[in-house]
Amino acid sequence: LPRLPIFEAIKKHDGKSIAVIHSLSGRTFTYGELVNDVAAAKDKLQKNANGKSTAGERISFLVENGYDYVVTLLSILAAHAIAVPLSPTFPAHELRYIIDQSESLMLLSSEKFQDKADDVLKEGMETSPINYKQEKIMMGKTDDYVTLEEPESDKGGMMLYTSGTTNRPKGVLLSQDILTAQSLSLLEAWDYSSKDVLLHVLPLHHIHGTVNALLTPLFAGSTIEFQFPFNATAFWERLATPFLPSPDPAKKPITFLTVVPTIYTRLLSSHSSLSPELQSASKTALHPSNMRLNISGSAALPTPVKSAWTELSGGNVLLERYGMTEVGMAISCGLSFADRVDGSVGWPLPSVQARLVDTETHEVIKEGEEIDPSTGRERHGEIQLRGPTIFREYWKNPEATAKEFVEDADGKGKWFKTGDVAIRRNVDGAGKSSQDWAHGPLYFIQGRMSADIIKTGGEKVSALEIEREMLSLIQVEEVAVVGLPSDAWGQKVAAIVVLSPEGKTAGRGGRPWSALDMRKALKEILANYKIPQELKVVDAIPKNAMGKINKKQLVKELFGKAL
Ligand code: ATP
Ligand code: MG
């Protein structure tokens, strides 16, 4: 495939094929319309820049999921500007922070978010030296086919702010080149095609929703059907429709899903409350003969969720992958079911170079050196990455940029320090498919260096590994494991648990499972030093829009301690 900027690539698709569908209204938009509307919107943007070139300028926008969002994003790219997608769910002062930090030339908003945009503009206006323009988008259609400029030394791209799980949001600059490299890598690995129909239910200010679920399928000429915000019943109804006794011919079978683990969890728990007819039709929809690929990522996939999905779908095994705002997708399981090993995120994707750097000795862990000979334990290493898909700088934050990259004596470029820890392990039977990037030892994510690697009494344990084991107990619905400061141990393992319906009656006399019961059960499955010394049962664990737990905040709220 040619290394074209995304908007050049979509011009090559069949103009009559469908690019975008609004699931609720059934409205469809072809690739031909999209190309024309993007070209018209681009002209409008450039006119609005008052004679200033839009090249390399940041343009923030607040637009709901759907066709207008796609037109807005692509028109900013076409104008060689840097698109900064904003989340309408953020409070005005946070949006204002992003607009100011990115020094946006304009804030675009759709009609739906005019009030929000006004609030954002009012926020701290007196102190701001920058005047923003507001622009109602929804560009009229043009009939002429407008040729877009050739992307010579393109200054444009996209800037996503990190979700702020561990830090103040940082602007991650992804140039057109990087976006194209990321799309081509995923295209090769996951085989997107013009035959794919993807149901899109994710927010559009994160890498998962924008690159994996939008730009890459557009690159491939797939159809993207928007259904937002996520609603489990509507989701199941849509999946089932083509397989009902009297299907709606306009609704094609969905072939591709890429969502976060919490969405799979919600889908699984709501399935049994569907009507028998919907239950059966949606099962048919999920069967591997109809549904090509179901992907999970952004947070660790609990094994019970994966198994339940395999069972419900009649054999559709979830594919787990690992990525982050700064690097797009980095490590992924393969298309062959045998390559989707439980607990593993697979192998470095095409054009991604990855290495593990021992968190203790700071040596690169070479293949074959995954076990520490002195302890017999698997070595923990920080994942470090380089290649054409990796970002090169945080916007206007040279200190953070300098801190996160490390030189290599081989002169082939710097490595980005992800801050995530993994182990690597060979697994029999995996890595034998025809996908040549998917072979060798598999990566198993152990969590974030800052929050998930717990040092207790001289032992190093992974919060993610303990969470995985605890989730295998039927009494446990959700769990977050953390390390709390301890005078005796350095850190001690603590777990915050949500009991499952079974767990709520599993204790003596039908009472909820107690900490004592839990400890007894955990003794059977965990080494002593991994068993949580503190167990706290709660009703729910708060998560952000991407289904992530902010452990720092959780520990502060529950234990009044800093992580
Ligand atoms: P911030 O950087 O602002 O603290 P964030 O790291 O949560 O926020 P993202 O870039 O959206 O922002 O998330 C990337 C992180 O998500 C990774 O660094 C990793 O810790 C986690 N992650 C992604 N995929 C997986 C996975 N399959 N298993 C476990 N963790 C994952
Ligand atoms: Mg991060």
C-alpha cells in the first residue's frame, strides 16, 4: 500500500462505496461525498484563517461522533493543520487548558456544542492573549471534485492529549507520516478491507477510537457505523438485525469490533436480558463465520471475560493488543486463534521495534535471557519502542520529551520509554501462522511502573498478575490491586474488590464473602507474598471513559495515602 496521507488515500476508494453510517437514523455517506465535503470544508477553514497559512497550526474541535466529526478531522489534515479533538464530556476549564496549551488558532464546534464552546471561550478569557474564532461547521455539499494539495513537507497531523490517568494531560503530536505509518501497520496486522463494517462506539479523542477505529478503516475503504454513546441493548440489537427472521436489508452484518474490556464486560452481562430471538440472532452475528475480528485493548483484558466471549460467540476468541497515545498500537496478538494466548498481548506489530530493559539491572533482556538464573523468576523489563509509528515530541514540553527518550549506541535512533513493564515468554503452538511479524516470545504486560509494580519484602510483584488471578474466582467481579507504603515491607499488597452476585452470598449464612474467606481462597492460587494484606470490598470502582482505573486517585480516596 502506498504511504499516502490519509486524505489522499481515501480519494483512491470507490466513490460509491459507503464510508460512514449513522446507526440510529440510518443515514449513509459515501466515500465520494466524503472527499468532496472534506475539500469544501478545507477551503472554508483556510478562508477563515484570515490570510494566515493553516499549515502546522493547531485547530481544536468539539464535534459529536459521526460524519461531521470525520469531515472536520480530515479537513484539518487536508489543510496541513494539526487537529486537536476535544471531548465534550470534559469540563470547560479542562478544554480551555488544552486549547491554551496547544495554542490553537481556532476552535470549531458543531451546533450541538455551541453552548459548550461558548463556555470554553469565556473561561479565563481576560487573561488569555489569544482570540479564538468560532466556526459552525456542517459544510454544505459541493458537486465539484476538488483536488487537494500535494502533501509536500506536510506540517499537519493530529494532537491527542494523554488521558491523564497518571499525569497532567500532555499533547502528543502525531504527524501525517506517523498517522500513515500507524494505519499501514494495523492494516497489515489486522487485515482491514473494504468489506469490513465496523461498529464504532468509542470516544473520539483517544488513539483507540481515532486511529484504530476510524483512520485505519478509512484508509482501507471500510464502512464505519457510528453508535454513540455506547448502549449495550442498542449494540446487541444492531448486531442481531441482519440475522433476524425478517432482516433490514440496509443493515449489513458487522464484521469488526475494537473496544475496551469494560465494554465486553457490559455486553456479556446484558446479553441474558435480551429477548430469546435477539439472543439467538446476536450469537449468530458473533460467530466467526460472520464476525471477522473482535479486538480488546486500552486496559488489561480479564481472562474470564475473554472465555465468556469465546463461549457466547461459538469460538470467536478476543484478540488483545497493547498501545498508548504516544505510540499508537505497539504489540498485538495475531489473526490466527492459536496466536491469542490468554494474558498475552502478542508480538511487536509490523514496523514497530520493541525491546525490554530490565527494571533492576537496566540491561536489555535479549531473547533467551528472559529468566533470571539466580532466582529462576521471569525478568521484568520496561517496554521501549522506536520506529516510524512512534511520536517524537510532547507539544511544547521539551523536558518531558527529553525524559522519556533514551539514546542507543547503535545510532539507529532513540527509544521511547513507555513506563509499562512486561515479561516475555515462549508459548508452545503460538506464533506459527503466516503472519511473519507474529512469532518468537510473546509479551505479557505486568502494568505501569508507577502504579502496578509492587515491591514487597524484597519481592517484585505485578498488580495486573494478582488482579488476573483474583478475577478467576467466581466470587470476584472487579478488582484493583495496589501497593501501599509499609514500614515493615517497603510496600504491602492491597486489593479493592467488587463482589459478584455469587460473592455477595458466598459467605457464612448467605452473607457476603468476607476478607477472611477471600484470603483462604487466594491461598490456593497465589504465592504467600502475593496475597493482599489489606482487602477492601466496595460497591463499584470508578473508571474513566476508556474503562481505566485511576489507581492514584483510588488509593488517595480509600486509604488517604499517596501512591
Ligand atoms: P496518562 O499517560 O495521561 O497517564 P494513559 O497512560 O492512561 O494516561 P493512554 O495512552 O490512553 O493514556 O493509555 C495507555 C496505557 O494503557 C498504556 O501505557 C498501558 O499502561 C495501558 N494499556 C493499554 N493497553 C493495554 C493492555 N492490553 N493491557 C494492559 N494495559 C494496557
Ligand atoms: Mg500514559
